[in-house]
Amino acid sequence: MTKYTFEFKLKIVKEYLDKRTGYHSLSKKYGFKDTQQIRRWIFAYEIAGEEGLKTGKNRAYSTEVKLDAVNLYLTSNWSARDIAKDLGIIDYSRILDWVRRYRSDNFEAFKQSRGRPKTGQEIINKKTELSLDEKDFRIRELERELENTKIELKYLKGLRRLRMEQQAKEKHVLFKPSTENSSSQSNNC
């Protein structure tokens, strides 16, 4: 059972997009306690049009999409909202949930555990399929780790080069006055 009809959601979104009123005015006018629900509807409409406002079966996203979203969130300065827009995910709060699950369980967070437990041959087939997914995930994880290590190595090499240049300058400064002093001392004698 949905609390709000498709027509009602569309009416509010259209009213907002026609610039007749803002989030706060709409929430007061229609009796919402805050603007969050209206913002979600507008975001869903911007991502998927009228289909984004329709309720129905929850949208399922592949493990790859989830991992891409989590990776973008953890490695870039993008917000969950920006990532959702880029990947076409209607509910951007899902990304935050995926990140939370990823941080607690890593790959295990994205395995599907709903429904009737599998038995017999289904389990064997599923284990083979999961092991391939796990291997693919591990390969991606190692590639990311390798890339991060390369970046870190470049950074450390740059620091080392700067330190060596600085030490060379210090040696040059230290030896230059001492050679002048020794030559002036030999002239004085």
C-alpha cells in the first residue's frame, strides 16, 4: 500500500518545476513535516522521469553497479546524490547504505541472501558462480590497491628527490664557506 498516489507526486513535482513554489512552501501546503520527501520525488523525476515516481517492485542493482557506486563514493569527492545521478540510481540513500554495508562486510555485503535457501545442485552452481564473482572482485580490489601503491610510490619518490636536492644544497652551502676560510687562512700565513 502506498501512502501517496502517482498523480499526487506528479502534481507536486510539476508545481515545483514550474517554479510556482519552493520545497518549504510545498511541504507546508501539503502537510509534510519536512522537505525531504518532496526532494526525493523531484530527484527521482529528474533521474527517471515519470517512471521514477511510480511505486512498484523495488529496483534491483547488480553487484557491479553497487561496487562502482561504493568505489566512486570512497575515492572521489562526489556526493551520494551526484553518484546516483551519474549511475541512474533513483534513491541516492541506497548508495550510503551500500557504503555502510561495504565498510562492515566488504564483498559479503553484496551477496544476495533473500528467499528460500537453495539445496543440492543449486548450491553447487551458486558456489561456482559466487567464486567467480569473488575472484572478479578480488582482481578489481588488487588492481585498485596496485594503482594506489603506484601513486604512493610516485609521491615518495618525489619526496626523496626533494630531500636529496635539499641535502645537496646544504652540503654545497656548508663546504663553500669552509673552502674560502681555508684559502684565506693560507694567504694570511
